[in-house]
Amino acid sequence: MSDHLSADDLRQYKQRNATPAVLLSWDDHLSACDACRSRLAPGNSLTAWASGLAINESESGDEHLAYEQLVARAENRVADADRFAIESHLKRCSSCAEELADLNHFRAAIAQPGAVQPKVKQSARPWPWLAVAAAAMLIIGAAIVGLPRVRRGPTVAVLTIPADWSAADRALVEETLRSGKLPSTPLPADLSSQKGKLLGPSAADPFAPLAPLGAVVESDRPEFRWQPLDHVSSYRVEVYDSGFHPVLRSPALTETTWMPPQPLMRGELYRWQIVADKDKRTITVPSPPAPAAAFRILDGPTEARVAHARAAGSMGHLLAAALLAQAGVVPESLKELDALPAETRGLPQIEKLTH
């Protein structure tokens, strides 16, 4: 090759009318020759390409895949944790899908010796398609010195599991994302609706406990709630351990909620009842043959893992949700999903978990 490219060479380079091998050799020359680069006509120059790459797409309100994401997708080396977000974006963004299709087409043409250079459609995005041709060459190693390799601007949210998580935590989140469902655990027999014997007389009034009821709860100071009873003087909550030994007893209450002043023991099973004073008589619910009002406090080790996950950033809320659901603490697990950033909650695999 001569010291500089001829005018005809530059024209063919801009129009991509040469064979791939010749185009690559010209790229090698242009990467090292300032004089030849400066002779490229304005509007088609590599400088214009670099300027186009610097446009911030957020000004138009669009949000597209980054160049490195398109390249990874074209080369089939997208990480499993990112695949959901990228494929979802490609389905709803025709601009990115068209760029990926043209990029794949161009790479395939370059890979065939002697192939005719394909014509590339003009993109609706604010950067010239000379960039796509050069980007395809970058993929096979013809780097152009001094030019940016990655498009700037906003990218779609992706889920990346922190590398410092334990193998168990990583496996739990990966399986949750793969299945599209939060883990589920059968209700233990001691919390199921089995008819049992409770202390106190029976009552026919439409008056019953609401929560906690037949569930595992995270807080060791759960809020007790019950249906109101008409014309009641006062209520009293009584809590018993698994052996029906009294553990807590509230003062006389006029509201239909109560939170104990001291914590209950983690991992333990409890039963509770409400005693109401009405018309100089005492009414206790639940009463036989109604099921006992039972609940269990989340065990200490699991609660410690949940607390650690919550402190691990946005992805930690996903781990906390999976841990809580696995332990049977369903309402709190859904609250953890609500705590994820808005762009993460909008991802298809996260939306599946909330349905």
C-alpha cells in the first residue's frame, strides 16, 4: 500500500464498496494516519461518528441498549442474569432490534471471504450507519485508535448477582429468577386449621381474631388484630406457648389492635385468644370447635440472613424476598419486592414474582 490512501480509496471506504479484507487494511491505515483521516468528507467522517456516539439519548426520552450489550448479544455471550432484561428490551424496542439484526448481517457477511459488502439501513437513532460498519469490524479485531468503543447514554436495568454472595444465596436467587416464582413452603401442621381445644368458654358472637393467624411472622413483636364486638366494655389479649403456658397478657383495651411491649422468642409456636367483657359477662375467642389462633415467630438464623440481605443494596431486597417466602413469611416478602428500584421492578422476571 502507498503512503496514503487515494481519493478513490477513500470514496470506496465511505461507501463500503470494497471487499472485507481491503476494508480492514484501510482501517489499519486510517488508524495510524491522521492525514488520511482528515481527508474524509464532513458528515461521513469518523469524527462525526464519535460525535454521534456522544449524543445523550436521554434528551429524547429514549432508552436503548448500550453498544457493549448489543455486541455481547450478537456474540451470544450475555450472562444469564442479564438475558431477561436484554431480550425483553429487544422485543419492545424496534430500533435496538433492527440494529442487532443489521449487526448480525454485517458480521456474517464479513466472515465470508470475497463476500459483497451488504447495504445497511439508515438508523432512526442519532448516529450514522458508518458507525455500524466500523463497529462490526471492531468485533473482529480491527480497532480504530482513539475512538470510543461504547455508546454513552442510559441503558436498560439488568440484574447482577453480587459476586461476594454465598453459594446458597446465589442459588436461591438464580432459581427464583429461573422459575419466575418466589419459593413456597407448605404450612406446618401446627399452623394448619386443625380444630383444637382452647382455654375459656365458648361464644356465639360474630367476633374473631384476624392476625397473626396460621402464619409465620417476621417481627418478634407482632401486632395482634381482631374483629370488633358491639357494645363491648374492654378487650384483653392472652398469649400462650406451645404447651398452653401463659406468656403475655395485655392490659384492658378499647381498640382492636395491640402490640406486646416485649419481644417473643424466635422460632417458637404461640397461640392466642381475645377475652372481651360485655354486659357483665366474659366472651373468649377462638373457642371450640373453631381452630386455634396460632402463629410462629421467624427463627433467628433466617432473620439474620434477611437483615444482612437488606443491607446489601437493591439486589439484596430480592434475596430478602426469596428468604422470607421460603420461610413462609409471604406478606413481608412481597414488601421486599416493592422496595426494589422502579426500573428493576419493571423487568419481566420481577413482575412475574408479584403475580
